[in-house]
Amino acid sequence: MNKSFIDEVRNIIISNLADEKFGVRELASLLNLSSSQTLRKVNAATGKSVNQYIRELRLEKAANLLKETDNNVSEIAYQVGFNSASYFNKAFSKYFGVTPGEYKTSNISLIEINAQKREVHSLNNARVKKLVYVFIATFLAVFSYFLINKYTSNKNQIPKSIAVLPFKDFSPEDNQWFSDGVSDNILHSLAQMNNLTVISYTSSSTYRDSDKKIPVIAKELGVSYVLEGSVTHIDDKIKIIVQLIDANDKHIWSGEYNESFDDLIVVQNNVAYEVMKQLQITLSPQEKVILTKFPTENMEAYSLFLKGRLVDNSRKKEDLWKSIEFNKQAIKLDPKFAEAHAEIAHAYRQLSRYHGFSAINAFDGIELAHKYVDSALYINPNTYRAWAVKAALSQYIDWDKTTEYYEKALALNPNDPLTHIECALNYQLRPNPDIKKCLEQLDIAKQLDPISPLQAMGYLRALIYNNKTEEAKIFLKNNAFQLNDFLIRTFEYKIIAYENKDWTKVISYLKDKENKDSDNDLYYSELAYASNAILNDNHTAVEYMKKARKIDSLKLVNVLPYINMLIEDKQFKEAYQFMQLENFKSSLNKRFQLNSLWYYYYLKGDSEKTLEVSKDSLLTNDYLIQALTYAKLGNRKKVDSINKKYPYGTGVLLMWRANRAIIHAVLKDKDSMYYYLEQSRFDDNVLYTNARSEFDPYRHEARYNAFLRTNYLPVPKD
């Protein structure tokens, strides 16, 4: 009976996997059973809850799709009923022990993964008895340690600081997104309080389903208190249970709320108010208003807003579009929902700047961001997210306004790490950069969001630029888990250069690595880039890249740099022949191929062909290509027109000053060229600019040599 029953259950679930709302109630209806009967029978047959069983079937189906289709991870997540790609990634990693991306590209099968899991489980059972004896042997020592340290707080804890963990979902249906939204919104309310430090949801959400104890979590996040809870959502009723616990695992307060769904915002505000009361923090009149505020009276709109804010956290292109979709639906239900307008503005701004034309026409994205941010501030001038977006949109246009708007945003929400990170970038980007203030803002962001790659990258850069290389070394060692291998190596090299005040030390370091591991193409490709960017030795760069390609000719990082280095070394015949190879065409998309072809004609000096390629629709909105094409032609009027159209270029903001310096080098505007070069010291582009051939006519000038010395690059010999 159990087998036939569970086979029927499995078939029904598989048929409804794409429906994210499919849960106990829908399954019970199709089985012609009550919800309680379904819960009991599924548990008896599988030893699992219905939600757990459904989730595991979703994940197993996803694993099959990853191997059998060319769909990306986000597409597969939605196909199997996960409405959040980031949550899918975490659930998949926890269940299978590998990320979806790793599984898709690996040779391991689902059968092998399950076998490994069973083997690990068996080994764990075999070790239990042994561990018991070990436990008894060490108990007295551990007990003594805790007796001494029980009431001693971690020295790194911030007074009056709190982490809100993702609330557990106890709903009959799989409503984890809703539970996440409730905990995130309580966090959001607390974050607007001036005398409390609140860890961001990005960091606290990494402890979802964690077995770690509260004192361990508190120590890792550096907080004095942790708020945890659960949410049960059935029909139009909600039950929320919360507990406030201090860093020593002492229970401070708990509350249970059984209310209608329409009272959700009241409950969330009440929880935030009670936390402030328990922490004995006096609220200002403005903060009291915040904790009684209703962002919208329409609960359906509010639910859509919660979904949008959660998916937006990933900053991925597809999730930003999803956030826009959810919040536009929310605005249809409540046109005066200011926070929803601000979230749309934020997503459009991110799409236009970080993803550029691969996601949206940058000008369309900026125009839409302005539209929605103005709407948000018209509805509610105290919408902090709107002020942060307005600040970002003002960069390179009005630096004083940019600073003013960031200050407004931080006054309204001092605990938003993203605003602190963007404010730090403002100090780094503006004329006469203030790198000390940049570090101050990132230090705050580090406290608020300790587990964030974005924060880690910014903080490392700021430490290095402030000549705090020892601190940078320690931080990189402790936080390498947040960065990919490329970024780890990049920061290692930068630390070596700044510690020795000499970029050539990186070349020595790489040669030593290459001598010890001569079959690794990585060191040859990085020696090629170092020769090109540090020594400006294009010929040696090409030779190193040939060695890298001999080991692995299919790797993308051994294709695009190679063609560029051939062109820069004026090996035009070889470069053109390489661009005709199938390997080149299959490795790069059409836009990259066009970029290479444009660069080929540009450095070859064929202005007519350069102009012809630049007019391709894939390149017409590329600021640097357009400006350099007309600069080479000596058409200053057209270059000025392009600069007016693109006041801060396209693509990554940190490239803006470097690109302006390159354009002025071609136009032979030396004063402007040197101004932008010298202002770009902290833009992370010194190696990029030094590698450019546009500066060849100036390399022996005193002012260019001063630029090289300031940035620890070798001065060319006469």
C-alpha cells in the first residue's frame, strides 16, 4: 500500500513541480484526502514532511534538467517551482553538497552524489560511538572553559547590535519566501533606528537551516543579540513566534502573535518595537512614526513587494527584472506605494550601470530610474532607498548633490550596507578622491554586512589604497571564501605591489610560481598580462600567451587577451588570421568578435574600416569605441557630442576617468589627459591605462613618469 500510495503522490507532485504554490492543500485535494490525512500518510511512507518531500523532488528534477538541457540555473529554478534563484542555489547546495553551477559543469552523476551522501551518512553513524567517548573525555575541559567564559562577551561584538535570522517556515504549503519576507521586513524596520546596528539580510540569511548555535552565529557576525523566529501562514491567518537571545545564549524575550494576514504589518512593527524596548533604546519621535507606519494598506501589494525585495538581493540580471515585475504589479494595486516605486528605480539603475546594454539600453534604464525615483519621493520624501538611487544617478553630473543625497539616505536608514558601499564609491570616484572617508564608509558596511562579496572587494581595495597592507592580508585570508579565485589572485598581486611599492615584484612572484608549476597555463597568461600592463612589453606578453594557449587553447581567458596582445604588438597578419579561426569564433560572442575587429583596424590606423565597424548596431552605444573612432579622425566636434551624450561613459563607473584620459591622449590634449590620469589613481585602472598604446607618445615625459612613480610602476629607461 505504501508503495502504490507514494508512487501516486510522486506522480502528482512531478506533474505540478512548476507551480510554486503547490503544497499540502493542493496535494490533498488531488488525493481526495484531508490535509491532515495527507500529512500523516506521506510521513508514514517516507519519513518526511510533505513540504520536505516536495522540495527534494524539485531539487532532484532540477539536477536532471541541469544535465539534460542548456537552460541556465535561474530558468531551471523557476521550472521546478522556486520563485527565488538565490534560495534555489542555497537549497541545492545544502541538499547535494555542490552548487548548481558546479554540478552542471562536473562529470559526476546524480546517482554518484546520492551514493556519496549515503556513504557519508553511514560513516557518520559509525563514528557516533567513538565520538561519545571523545565527548566524555573532553567534557570536563570544555565545561571548565564555558564556566570561565560564560558571561564574557566576544571582544569583536558591537554594543547594541542585532542579527535577524531567516524565520523558519511552518506553513502547510512551501511559503519560505513569505517567511523570509517577514524576517527581512522586521530587519528593515530595525535598520532605520539610529542607536542600533543591524546586520544585513545578505549576511544573516547565510545561516538559514544552519546547525550552528546562537553564540557561534553571534560571534561570527559580531553582534550582541540574535532574533530568530517562525512563521505559519494558513489561508488568511498568520502565526509568528519570535525569540530575542543574547550572544551568550541567554533568552531575553519571546512573543507569539496569532493574527489575520491583514494585520501582518502591525505584527512586524510590534516585534521591532518590542526589540527596541528590550534593548532599552529610547526612540525618537521620528523613529516612533517609522514603527507605526504602513507602507501600504494593500496586503497583496505588500506581498509582491516582499517578493521583489528578496529576489533583488542577488543583484543578478534576471532577478532585477523579476523585482521590477513584482513591484510593478504592486504599484497597480497601490499607486501610492512609495517603497515599491523606489525598488523599481533601484533595479533599473542597477541594470543600466552594472549590466549595461546586455540587459537594457543604458539611457532607457537611467531615464526609467529617474522616473520611478521621482515618483517615490513625491509620494514619500522620507523613502531612503529613493534618495540612495537619486545619489547614484547624480554621480559625474553634480558631485555635491551626490554627497547630499547619500547623507539623506543614511540619515533615514543608517544600517543599509549597500548605501554605505555606494557612498564609499562616491568618495573614491569624485574629483580629488577622499580614500580615507571611503574606508570609513566601508568599515561600517563591513560591520553591517560581514558576509558580502561586494563589501569584501570594496573594503580590500580601500585598505590597500590607504597603505594598510598588513590589515589587507589578514582580511583577505579570513574572507577569501567570499571571493572567486580570480579576485583572490588580483588582491594578492595588489597587496604585493603596494607592500613593496613596486608592481614589478608581482612579475617576480609569478615567475617563481611558473617555475614551480610549469604546466599551469594560468601563470603564463597572468605573466602575459603583467608584461603588457606593468612593463609595457607587448612582444613578451604575446610569447607568454602562446605558452598559455599551448597548454589550453580553448579557455576564454586565453583567447581574447591573446588577440588583443597580437594587435598591440603590431602582429597584424597573425591577428587577422587568428580571427578567422573557428576556435576564435566559437569562443567569443558576436560583440566580442566585433570589438576585436574594431581594435585591429583602430591600431592598424585604417580609419575608414574603423568607422565602418563602429557603425554596427552592437557597437553604436559603446562610448569608448565611438569616442576613439572620431578622435582618431580628428573630429573634435563629434567627440564633444559623444561626451555630452555619455556624461560618465557606459559600463563600469570606475572606468570613466581612465577612458577620458585615453581619449584626450589621442586628441593630444595633454593637460586634460594628465588631469584624468592623475585623478584616476584610486579607480583600480592604473594597469589598464598603462597598457594602452595611446600613451606611447608620452611615456618619456616627466609628468607621465611622475604618474608611473606615484602608482609604483617602472619608469622606462632612456
